[in-house]
Amino acid sequence: MKAIVIGGNFAGMTAALELKRKLGKEVEVTVIDKSPVFLFIPSLIWVPFHRREVKDISIRRDEIFRKKNVNFVMAEAISVDPDAQLVNTSKGDFEYDHLVVATGPKVDFNAVPGLKEHGFYIGTPEGAMRIRKHLDAFVKNPGPIVIGATQNAGCMGAAYEFLFNMDAWLRSQKIRKKVELTWVTPETYIGHFGIDGMTGAETMLTGFLKMFNIKFRKETAIKEVREKEVELDSGEILPSDFTMLMPPFIGVDMIRNSPALRGTKAGYLPVADTYRHPDYPNVWAAGIAVDVKPPFEAGKVPFSAPKTGYPSDETAKIAAENIVRVYKGKGKLKAKSWGDIPAICVMDAGNKEVIILGNKLFRPRGFAVMIPNLLGDVNKVLFEKYFLWKTRHGYSFLP
Ligand SMILES: Cc1cc2nc3c(=O)[nH]c(=O)nc-3n(C[C@H](O)[C@H](O)[C@H](O)COP(=O)(O)OP(=O)(O)OC[C@H]3O[C@@H](n4cnc5c(N)ncnc54)[C@H](O)[C@@H]3O)c2cc1C
């Protein structure tokens, strides 16, 4: 059997290694990714502040795949023809019996005028290094800073992490008092995170903002980002010498180029709770490529739900297990909706952290807690070390 996995980072690497681990010689697994490097994206928030180098959080994925007898093709997937069972890439066409789409997000910088030209972005190595360069100069001539997320964004957690790390860095540079730091978010309340209703989240996060003298605007949309200011929808203008607003994520072009896959308006793949495509039983999705409906009432300003690492990994495991079941002729597939996957996350808060635990990502939950640790961010660092170790060894079966 030939399986192709498009995308080889969190979800794609797990799906590919799990397929190979479970089926051995019975499957030929090929991963197609445009980059040869696995990137531990959560630690990018430390790169601008010299706490990590990009190389510390990058691992050659082609070498991991080689050791595990998985083929790796460094190419960009351009489109999929699910009727012909073909993936068209920058390096030619590839046939499959089963296909897993794990292409992650495309970042929609067009969501707000001026965001691309005048804003910074923390979610790529290039973006993080550009911020580092800017901050190295900023320290000599500090000014106001605006950090947050735009309307329709879903990855607010990473923006909060970056905000608190910025605060800690400004203090370490002894320039905090010279900087007006403002948080702007589409969330209906501070600490919503797009997952709504974690016990104590609003009180804890609002307390943090007040404790660190960070101004904030909630339920706020951005009208325009300009070189030295951010204009809000209300007409209010926030002066800003440095702006980092998390844009919305959408699906990648490959999904849009493949109309038969019926990608959603945002460019994600509609799949069942088995992560199987409704029209093509040999097409599966995992990670951010999965369409997830926000589980809460929209507020004045639209925003969406985050798709974090743990569910990305879990959906990849479910998709791989189900391919194995289909291949072995087992009738019953494993099913778990995105929102039913446990919430397990550590939010770094700049030498502090908040541990987020819940039996389900989305409400209703049996339990949900947020545990602050003001003494350091040891759990976040341990999580990073564990994940890099697990990835280097290709131990995809571990949580
Ligand atoms: C700054 C930041 C901080 C974060 N912090 C956390 C955190 O602390 N905890 C947490 O749980 N989550 C965090 N996340 C979210 C986490 O990074 C994602 O959940 C995870 O990366 C999703 O995995 P994925 O495999 O779906 O997508 P990705 O990791 O984005 O992988 C997609 C892969 O597909 C490849 N690809 C895309 N299109 C194509 C194509 N057409 N052809 C070939 N290859 C293609 C890409 O090169 C990439 O390797 C953070 C995200 C950001 C941006």
C-alpha cells in the first residue's frame, strides 16, 4: 500500500511515523514537505529575546524519516486530484492509495490593511529573527508597543506568550518604564483563548495584565496598521514603534487548488470525527488542516478557535490508526471530535507560566483548570526538551 503524507511537521510527522510503525513493510510511506527541517514552533517566542537560536529548535526531518524507512520528498504540493489519486508537486506527480493532508496554516496577512508592511510576525523563523533585529535597535530608542491578535485570529495563546515575554525582556533591559505596552484582542473577555470558559482564566489573565501594567483593549478589531501607529475600528489610534498582531490562519493554497476536496471558505478540509474526508474514503486530514467550527457564540468581533500541538498530534494518530483499520478490513473506525480531545498546554508568560488542563478542549467539560507558576517556566522548558527528544528519536507513539 502506498501512503502519502503532505506536510511533515507536528501532524504530518506523527501520521507518517505511526503508519510505518503499525504497518511496517506492508506500507510505503512518503512525506512531501517543502522544508527539510522539523521546526518546534512553540519556542519561536523565545528567539527574538536571544533565549533560543532557530537551530536549537530545528531538526533535520529527512534524516529522521530515513532512519525510519519513510521516503521524504522535498517539494511543494500544488494540488491533489482525488479521483486519479495523484498529488501534483513542484517535483512531479505522486500516486497514493491513502493520502493524509497535514499542511498546517497559511497566514492571512491581508486580514488588516498595512499588517504585512508595518507589522511583525512571530510564527516563522524569519519573522522571529526580524523581530530580534528590530528589538536590538529598539533597546537604544524605546517607544510604545502594540501586541495582540487581529479580528478572525484563533492563535491568541501564542500572542499572549509573546506579550508576557516582551514585558519580561523590557524589564531585563531596564526600559520597561519607558514603554507603553498595549494588548489588543478580538476575544470577548481576556483569557478566552478561543476555547471559552477555562475556570479562572479571565481573572488570572486580567490580573497578569494589571500586575505588569499592560494596557488592554478587548473585543477590538483593527482598522489599519501604519508605520508608527495602529488604528482600531473605534477610530482610536495607538502609537506604536513595534506592532505584532497575530493574523488569522487559513488553509494552504494546495487545498484551494484542489476543488474536488471541497475545502471550506477558510481553506480547511471538511472531515468527519474519524478525520476521513466525506467524499473520498482514502483522503484524511490532521492538525491545522482540519476544519474546526468555533465552539462559542460569536461576539461583536469575530475570532476563532486555536488548533494547538496536542490535538494536531492526536488527530494524526487517529487518522493513521484508521488507515490501518481500513487496510486490514476492520469495520469500526476510531472517532474523536477535535473538541473532545483533552486540553493540555503550557502558556509561557516570560519566566512564569500557566498550565492549562481540561478533559476536553471545548465545552462542556468535566473539569478544566489553569494553574499559574510564578516561580519560573520550567514546565514549558521541560515540554520543549521532551518534544525535541521524542522527535529526534522518531518516537511518534508517545503523547
Ligand atoms: C508562535 C506560535 C507559538 C505556538 N505555541 C504553541 C504552544 O505553546 N503549544 C501548542 O500546543 N501549540 C502552539 N502553537 C501551535 C502549533 O504550532 C500548531 O498546533 C502545530 O504546528 C500544528 O501542526 P501542523 O502539523 O498541523 O502544522 P505545521 O506545524 O504548521 O506543519 C505544516 C507543515 O506542512 C508543510 N507544508 C505546508 N504546505 C505545504 C505544501 N503545499 N507542500 C509541501 N509542504 C507543505 C510546512 O512546510 C510544514 O512543515 C504555536 C503556534 C505559533 C505560530
